[in-house]
Amino acid sequence: MPRTLRPRPLLLACTLTAGLAGCNLAPEHRTPPLPVPADITATGSSGAPAVLADQAGLDVAQALQWVQSPPLREVIALALTHNRDLRVAVENIERARAQYGITSASRWPTLNGQLQGSRSRSAAELSSSGQSQVSQQFTAQLAFTSYELDLWGRVRNLNEAALQQFLQSEENRRSVQIGLVADVANAWLTLAADQARLQLARDTLSSREKAFDLTRQMHRLGATSGLVLAQNQATVETARGDVAAYTAQVQTDRNALVLLVGGTVPDALLPQADTLYGDDGANGSPTALQNLPVPLPSSVLLGRPDIRSAEHNLRAMAANIGAARAAMFPAISLTASVGSGSRELDGLFGAGNNTWSFVPLLRLPLFDGGSTQAAVSVAEANQRIAVAQYEKAVQTAFREVADGLAARAQWQARLDAQTRMVQASQKAFELSEARFRAGADNYLSVLDAQRSLYAARQTLIGLRLAEQQNRVTLWKVLGGAESLTVAQD
């Protein structure tokens, strides 16, 4: 009679285990569609698509590429080295990496070696032979304890969640780095603007003091009234007060820059107001951005570290759902050991002294008052929250970029108009001063023209600062995109 071939029980069990190990109860990750229009324009309307290079990871060279001023480049490099917030972000990455290593280790059995010896004496009254006895025992074991067979992907999904949290910490570090570069650039530019305002106040004070000396001499000769002298003195004191105020503001700006850098900033790296904010603006700008293709595709927002961080969080929440669902199914854990035992140390590894144990454990959840199902509901709610957070991050990024582009489109017109305003105010001041000296007009017209010129120059400095800060902001909200920077303005 022919012999029927039957699969061996061990082979069948191994095949079943391997098949179950491929199960994954976590939902498939799908990046939600962008909840914003397809294109980013100054008005938020759609238009023809534009091609934009993919973003690479931000590094120091990329962070400095768009900066035109060599001193500003060095200050940013110092901040990237010494800033404490960035250092904390880097250490958070190391902590997340270590935590991921701890979680990942649970996928493998933990092996422990143990060598144990004991020696004891029994009292004669407690012995069956009526005599005291001395016994000793020595054992050596190699064992693993409670190793879970990952049949339903619980351990694998917990490992995936830890991995996504680690990647999220890396994106958080990039976000801190981009923000730091922008903050340092803005602080440096603000210092430059306030130095320009201080220099303007000093120049104004000097010219008004000269005019006051001339007016005082004319008053002594009876060529002008005491009212004109008093009005002239008032302009001098106003300028003196501005000098004091801007002197304090410049020092405050330096303190803010030192805090961002994380250490002292050499004087050679501080901005020079006369070269950055001269009246003609012919010396160029400290920062530069190429002419951006408008409209920009909304997909450029996906390179921002805050959006990438939100996506990693979304993936982690999906993995947690898989782990929570797997807890509802039976779990098998194994405990096993092999070793040797003997009453004599020199016979510990002798023949016939081998020992072993194998303890499989099947855990079958029967009733827990709904706790396991509630854990699944919590994980699913966390995923829905993560989806909403991701969509909010994309919408926020869209608005920030659209606002930056809207302001960018009008800056040149505003600067040109204000420059012409300064030129017209300068001419009006010169004409009013000439008419006063010729006796054709009173000094009030000179004072009005003087104040108008001073205010126009202050406004021009403020506009130049705001225009530079708009470049910094646009670079920041685009995620520090390397493709959006150029070497020349």
C-alpha cells in the first residue's frame, strides 16, 4: 500500500507563522491632498504651472548662499555653531534616535547569560536522616525571556511609529535652523537700519547746530528775532534727543544679535550703515532673491520642514492604529533556556548535566471592559487630529508664501516713490532755506521743510529695512529653498 505524504506539524506551524508575520493591520498611508489652490500668486489665483527644483536638506552652505554681505554670512555661521536653541534641537534628534534604538531592539529576542552557584546547610532536626546536610548547586544558562512573535505587526508598527518620531525631530531641527538664520539676518538688518537712523540723527544734529550758531550770531546783530532763535534751538534739542534714543536702540539691537548668535559678535562683523543704507542705495543689498516664477506650484510647500514634520507625525499615528488593533488579537511569547547544572563546580559542564526549558505563552484577550477597543478609538482619533494638523500646516504655509509674494511685487515701486520723495524734500528744504536767507520768507517754512526731509529719510530707511526683511521672510516661508537663491540681486 503506497505511503501517504503528510506535511509535518512543525513545518505546517512554521509556514503558518511566516504567513501571519506578513500581516499589517495599520491603514495604508496616503498623503492628504493639499487643501489650497494649485498655484501660489500674489492674489491667490491660479495660473500656468511653473517648474521649481526639489529642495535638499538645509546645510550651512545653503543657509549662506543667498546672503550677499560677507559680515552677515559670518555672523550666521557663528549662530549656526553656537546658538543654544539649535543645540537643543540637535540634542532632541539624538534623544529620538536613541529612543528609536530602544524600540527597534524589541523586534529581536534578548539573550541573557547566567552563572549561578548556591551552598546551603540543613539542620539535623529538619533532615530525614537525622543528620545535618550541606548541599551545593551550580548552574550555567543561556536564555531569552518573553520574546513576542510579531504575528499581527504590533511590534513592527511600534517600531515604525518610533522611526517617524525620529524623522520628525530631524525636521524640527531643520525648522529651528531655518528660523535661526532668518532671525539672525533680521536682527543684523535691524541693527544696520538703526545705525543708519543714528547716523542720520547725528548728521541732522550737526547741521542744525551749525544753523543755530549762525542764527544766534544774526540775533546778536539784530538781524533776526528771538522767536526764530528759539525755534532753531528747539530743532537742535529734538535732534539731540533722537541721537540719544537711537544710541540706546543700537545697543539693544546688538544685545539681541549677541543672544541669537550665542556669543560675542566681533565689531568687524557688525553692519556698516553708510554702505547698506546710503541715500542713493547704490551699494547693493545684503540679501538677494532671484526673480521667482509666479505662479509657484503649491507642491513647493511640501519641502517646508514644518509640513514634513506634520507628515511624519501623521505616519506615526497610522502606525499606532496598527499597534492598537494588533492588541485585540492573540499574542504568543516564548521563554526558553539551555544550560548545565551540577552539584560540583568541576562537573558543571560534564556529560549528562545538560538542562533546557521551553515555555510558550499564548495570551488571548477575552474581556477587558472595552479597554482595548477604546485604545483603538484613541489611536484613530489621534490620526484624524494629525490629518487636521497637517492640512492646517499646509494652509498656513500657503498663506505665508502668498503674503510674501504679494508684498514682494510692490516693493520696488514703494522704494522708488520714497526715494523721489526724499529728493523732492531735499530740494524744498534748500529752496526754503535760500528764501529765508534772502528775507523772502520766514523761518517757519524752513522748519517745516527740515522736518519733512528728516521724516522722509527716516521713512526711506524703514522701507529699505522692511524690503530686506521681506526677502528674508520669503526665503524662510519657502523652506530655505536652494533653488530660490542667487548670487547677485
